Amino acid sequence: MKIRTNHTQPSKRKPAHPWTKKFSALFLSGCATTFSLPSHAQDDGFCSPNQTLTPREFNDILAYADQLGWVKKEDLPEALKAKASDRCDGFYVGRGLQQTLKKDAPIAIEADAAKGSTQANTSQFDGNVTITQEGNQTTSDFACYNKNTNQASLFGNVLIDNSGLKLLGDQAEVNLVEESGSVSNALFAVADAHLRGQSNHMDFDFLDDSQYVELDSGYITFCEPNSNAWKMEAEDIELDFTEGWGEASHIKLKVQDVPVLYIPWMNFPLDDRRKTGFLRPSFELSQGESSLSTPFYLNLAPNYDATITPRYFENRGAMLEAEFRYMNAWSENRLNGGFLNDDKDYPEEDIREITGESTGEDRWSVHFDHLGKINDWKTEVDFNRVSDDDYKGDFDGILTRSVEGTVDQIVKTSWAGENLAFSGQFRSYQITDEDEISSNQYKQMPDLFLTGNWYEFGPWQPSFTVNATYFDRAASNESLSAAEQSVTVSSAFRTSSEMTLNYNKRKSWGYLTPGVTVYNKQYKLNGFDENSFDSEKDLTLPAAHLSGGLFLERPFEFFGNSLTQTLEPQVMYSYIPYQDQGDIPVFDAARADLTFNQLFEPNRFTGGDRIGDTSQVSMGLTSRFIDNNGTQSLVARAGTILYLKDRKIDLTYNHDDVKSNTDNDYDMSNYIAEIRYNPFKAWTYQFDFEWSDRLDQTERSSHALLWRPGNEHVATVRYNEKKDGLAPREEFLEFSGVWQVSPFWRLLHRWEYDLTLDRTSDVLNGFEYNSCCWRTSLVYRRFYTGDAEDRISNGITEQRDEFDSGIFLMIELKGLSGFGGSNDDLLTELIEGINQRTLYDY
């Protein structure tokens, strides 16, 4: 016969449980537990189990997996199967640790038999005891309950299910209203944290803001019940779910029950919130230089933090790096840097043998990064300073480099309104090696743009761009040759503008857009050769263009699939008259790369110092295959430019004559073609091609076949070919891929072969093991650095291409910490199509 009683008690809130420290030296061994009665029951002489209760052995965790809330994947409801990881054989069910009881929540107790004591207001329950209170449930073989104190004493096969926390034990003291208590010989699981553990004695408190678990002589692990891959045993473990962190003392880290590491004290995350403490140490093994880093994180405030990283190099010595991050309502800011006193390996040995320099230079860097937004204004800062030009290569920092010999220092701001937009920047450089600086490299102090576009005048679309820039040459006069000084200026102020008026007549089947543009440029020069330049220069050029296109389509059947094929011819005539610009210095002008979109830009130069004279017809044709869902399975584009007259303007300073045997005196531009083809969902073919009819050669081509059936496998084969004019041809063949051998194992590979030099220029091999509770990857890479090193052989100095190699190991204990630097960024950069895995994907 089942007996049921109901008790309604007012809630009694107790103070937050204080943190207590216990220093037991025992770890769980499955020994017997002696039952002792609670004080109130002993005084009453009434509450006593009527039979001997046998303590449980928790050696086989799988035997209790169901009671811990672990459900095998095949038994999960459909709504939860999608959340379960392929690497876990199940899922903890019973989430929602933050549930709060109502103050007047009734307490229901069921048992096979019950009797009460009027003297102590205590009830005794025997056999299949079940205590329920607003979703929380507690079961045991025997229980006593004091309705005055809301205290329950539980004996034998105790199971406490408290809003995401499941506790098994031999004996427990629980305050049913205050959701606090203690359990002896406890086994527990926390569903939200994917965490389980075991302890000789365990205290818990889940009343409102005081939500914690404290273990005395126990262990925790984030592994599933059938795995002992790793666990953390400690004398004292505290899990604070309110703060999202845990801490432990006198720790033994065990892998497959074998001790591998002792740690006096540590803290670790229970979720993704931040807390002060050591981050994962990392080490790098590379050819000739290995290093070890031990970062320490400081969670100073919700909106700012810092990381201090001592770093030791095998040959260079000790280095200190630091990073400070700050956020407010309108900006994100980061300041970091590093300092290495008395670098014992700089300059490098080969350079020292040639120059006779000694080692011992101080190495340092400073980097400040800022992104901000106030209403319609955006701001950006990228400021860098380094001790020398080799710093970035030696220490793999995050510094931004413009070209060899300089380091960028940039401040930007921008504003955008309905029709107007403004942007401005100050761009300066730290000169690290004057020998590497180009003679026409200039600081821009400042560089201002104002643009306007109006679309509310029907087919009429006026627009303009105004630019004002002050240039200051980066290189000093002493570092330039006489020839370089004759064609450069030390500083200049330039204003330029483009005023355009288009008439855009558009229909569903096509468009026609005539337009006119007026270019104007004004210069004031300082520090120049009077034989080459004047102190002031004013240039005004009109231009005209007429563009049009058609949109044609037809139904198309392809292997039984209904598609729509489009045919989109487009043409544009552009006219810019010739005006000599040979007396204008080159500050930021460059010849634009020829792409399909560039075919329909009237000016063939970027920057503001050259306006290319032309009378040309740009022609292009695009075709698309579109399915019924609007997906484009094929996009093919091709085009070229027909020149109606020769061009004179280029980047030199003599424009009186047409430069013969160049693109300027040829009546056709290079031919451009692009194809993007997706024959199947997982397959993509990419083709880019540029052909020079004048030189009868391929200038640029790229073929790529990508296979991406999902996250499991990725493979790319790519061929790149480039020949810039009469320069040597460059050809590369590349293969990269990821093969998911099983839900746990995947192989990583990248191979780049230089067909021109007949050698491997980059090779990467590795593997990753990713289970439910830990992950590791090991990667080996050898690659051409792009530099040449001086080698002395028999007294003769010769240059040889420099290669570097390294081994990158990462071990991640999910939910705790790991060892070794993360390989994710490296793999994402080198293997096309790879997706970073979520670390906490259980």
C-alpha cells in the first residue's frame, strides 16, 4: 500500500552558503559507508531504518547512467537527436539548472509505510520513498522529515533530481525548501555543463543566487559515462554555477586512470563566462627555434580585461607579451605588445658571419587596434611600432605591414548619410629598413574623400567624388639615387574631383545609360626637380560613356532538370581625351588588374594621379543557369575591350609618343573569362582566365575543383598560372583536403608544388582526434618563407631560398583546459573549405 502525505511550508531563506575548505587526503575507493542519524532524529529516538542498508559501489558508472539522466542517442526524442554530437553516444537530459522554487511550493511524500512522532513533529517513511516539490524529486529507501525545519534525512539508494542536477548517494541531509544539503558517497551529473563527478562527501546549495556544489575527496570529468579518457581528482572541488567557474586544490590529472600531472591549484570554466586564471599553455616545435608560452588572463571588469604571457624561446631567451582589451558602448579597443631583452639569436648567425655584428639586441613591438561607431560615424585605428624589420617574421605577431621596410600606422574615420558619405584617413609608416623602401611610397597626412549619389530624380543620377590628400615621402633624400630624386617630390598637396551625370533608362529586358564625367586635379609640390615638375599643376578632363545591356532568358532542360538559361550581353563605349600628364608625379596611381568588372571602368588606372586617355568599346557576355529555387548552377562570363585609338598615358613621365610594342598600341585588351559551375550540391568548379593576344600567351589562369559534401570531407585541387608580360612564368599546383575517417578521426593535408622550379614549396600533414570529451591535433608543416638566406661555402657567399618547418601539437580537455597552441587558425588559413569545430560539441 502506497501512503501519500502533503506538506505546505513557508519558505525560509538562509544566507548564501560560505565557501569551506576541506583537506582530506583520501580519494574514492568504493569502501563501505557507516550510516549515522541526523541530530534531530537521534534526540527524538524515533527515526531509525528498520533494516541494514548496503552502501553502493560506483565503480561501474554505466550501471547508473540512466539515473544520472544520460540517454543513449538512439533513445533520444527527435527534438534532441539533432543537438547530440556525433562524437557522443548519448545526451544528458534534464536541463535547466536555474529553476527557482516558489516560496509556498507544496511538498508531497509517498512511501510504502509511514508513521509520525508528535513530540518532534517528525515523520518516518519506509520503502520506495518519493519526495516531490514543484518538479524536483528525491527518492530513497528510508527517510525522516521534520515539518518544522523542512529537513529531510534520507538513507539508502538516495537519488536527488534537482532541476538539472542529479545526485546519487547512500545518505543525505536535505532542506527541501532551501534546496541545500549534503550527500555521502555521492555520484552526480550536471546536465547543462555535461559534467559528472564522484565524492566521499558533497555539499550543494541551489537557492536563488547561491548555486554551487562542493566535493570533498572526489573527481570530476566532462566525459560521458562510458569513458574514463580523463578525470580530475582533487582533495577539494568547488563548482559555482552562478559564476560559471570551478576551482580545485591538490589535483591529480588522470588519463585512462593513470596519473599524468599534479597541480596544486587551478580554476576552470563551467560555461563560456570569463574569469581570472591561467589559459591553456602552448608550445611550438620548429626548426631551430622552439618556444613555450604560459598566458595568464585577468578578468578586470565586464568591459575590459588583460592577458599577460611569459614566453620562452630556446635560442633567444625570455620574452614578455601583454594584451589589454577595452569595450564601451561605441568602441572596441586592443593594446598589445612584447619585449625581449638581449635577444641571443639576433641578428641571425649567417648575417653575423658576413657583417661581423654581435648579438644582444632588444626586441619589442607595440600594436593598438580600435573600431568605433557613434551614430553614423565609424572610426578605426591600426597603429604599429617594432624594434626592427624582422620582428614580425621572428615572432609571428599580428602587426600590419605595408611593404618590406615599413610598418603601417593608420587612423580612419567615415560617415554615411542618405546621399552623402565622407571618409578620411591618416596613413603613416615607421621606417624599419630604408633600403627596402620604394621611392614613390608616401605617407598620407591626411587623405579625405567626400562622395554623393542621388537616385530621387527619376532616370537622372548625379554623383560626385572629391578627394584631398597631403603626401609626404617615406624615404629620405639620402636613401634615393639621383635618378629617383629627379622623378619624385618630397611632399605635395593634391585635390581631385569627379563629377558624373548618368541617365539610366531601365526596363525588365534591358537598360541604356549614357553619361558624362568631368575630372579635375590640382597639385602643389614641394622638394622637386625643377627640370621635371612645376610647383603647381592643374588638370581638367571631360569624359563620356554610353553603356547598355539586354536580359534574355529561355527555359532549358538538362538531364531531366528544368532550368532557366539567361543571356546577358553588355557593351560600353568610353571616351577620355588625351592630355599630357608626364609632369605629374606618381603618388598612389597603379595599373588596375584586369577583371570582368574592370572591363567596364572607363579609367584603366587606380589612385588619383593618372587618367587614361582612351576611345574604347568594352564588351561582355554573361550566361546563367537557374533552377526553380533560384539557385545558379552555372555562371559564365567573358569579355574584352576594343580600342579605337592608341593610348599614350602610362605611369612614366614621357607621354608625348605612344609606347610601342605594349598594350598601349594594341587594338584589343587581354581576353577575360570566368566560370562558376555547381553540377552537384557538393561539387564546385572555378575557372579564371586571362589571355594576351598581343603576346600570344596566357597571362593568368586558375582551375579549381572543390568537393564539399558537408563538414565531414573537404577536398580542393587548384592549378594557378601567372605570366606578367615578359617575366618568367609562375605555375603552382595545390591540393588540400580533410578526410573524416570516423566521427572521431580526420586526416589533414595540404601540398603546394612549384611547377616552375620543380619543387615542393609547402607541405602540411596532420591528424585530429575529436571525441566527446577531449580533442587533439598534430600537424607538421614545411614551407618556403619567401626569403633567401646567405650561405658561405668555401669563402663564397651565395643566396639560397629559405625554408622553415614546424610541428604543432594541441591537446584539449573539453570543459577544462589543454596544452599546446591552437591549430584551428593555421588550418583554416591553409586548407580551403575547412570549418573550425566547436570545442564544446557534446
